[in-house]
Amino acid sequence: MRTLTKWLMTVAVLVGVAGVAMGMMLKPAEPAPQAAASAPFVPKHAGMQPTVVTPPPAEKKHLYDDDGDPKKEIAAGLKQAKAEHKRVILDFGGDWCGDCQVLDIYMHQAPNAELLAKNFVVVHISVGHLDKNLDVPAKYGVDVSHGVPALGVLDSNGKVLYAQATGEFEAMRRMYSSSVTEFLTKWKA
């Protein structure tokens, strides 16, 4: 009986050790290190989505006026930019859009808030659920078919300096604030 008990205890210990070893072997691989903070975009790898860097806020901020007149809003933005010697950022999106909300968060973080205040007038233009005011981004060469937010940059005379073409900002929650910093620095007045 004593031998049987000793044998059962030995088997239990071995099974436990084997279980721990198997658990360690089956542990999910550590995620690949994120791109350096200075990298402009976090790439998508072979169908795998990068981790969320900044989740959208639980309570959405009202940024885009669904009932506004985008042509008048742009004209007002250009007038202000001309008077203040700034450029205009056209931000096409919708309040429903989590990535648009994250872009706004990033725009209000240091050093982006200062870059914006010194160099840009931001005009938020609602495109509904990609079913409203679509003639406006098209007029400025901004392709919203890849998602929003979609950005354009104008000089104070209305000349297009930059028009987003491939959804560069549509995955803001998977990008770093430094991506916005790099963009603002590149296009500042």
C-alpha cells in the first residue's frame, strides 16, 4: 500500500511538472515590438491588425456638424488662415468615427496643440457615414473611400498642398501621437 501511494504521488508530481512545461510551451508568443515612436505609421502585417495604441473615448466629442455648410465653413477657415498667416487642415469624418475622435485627442496633446495653434486652422467637415458632402473631399482630391478621418491641407489661398489618397489616417487608434506631430511639422506654414 505504501509503495502504491508513493508511486501515485510520483506520477502526480510528474504529471504536474509536465503540465507546467506544456503550458509554458503553449504560451502565446510575445507580441512583436511596436515601431519606434518617431515612425509615421504603424504598418499592418499580413492580415494581422496592430494593437490599439489609443482607444476611442467612451463619450464622443461633437466635432462634425452634420447640418453645416462645408463650403461656408471652408471659406471661413480660409479667411481666418489668410488673416493669421496659417494653413487650413480639412478634416473629413463624423462624430460616430472612433478614429476621428482619436485624431482629435492627438491634436490636443503636446506638442501637437501648439503646432496647430501656431500654424493651422482646422475645419471639420461631416461626411455622414460616407454618404454626405462627398463632393467636398473630391473637390480637394481627398479620397474618403478608404475610411475616415481623411485629411487635406490648403494654403491660405485655397491651393491644395496635401490630399490624403490611401487612408493614411483611417486607423488612428493604431497609430501614435507622434504620427500627427510628424504630419503637422511637415505641413506647417
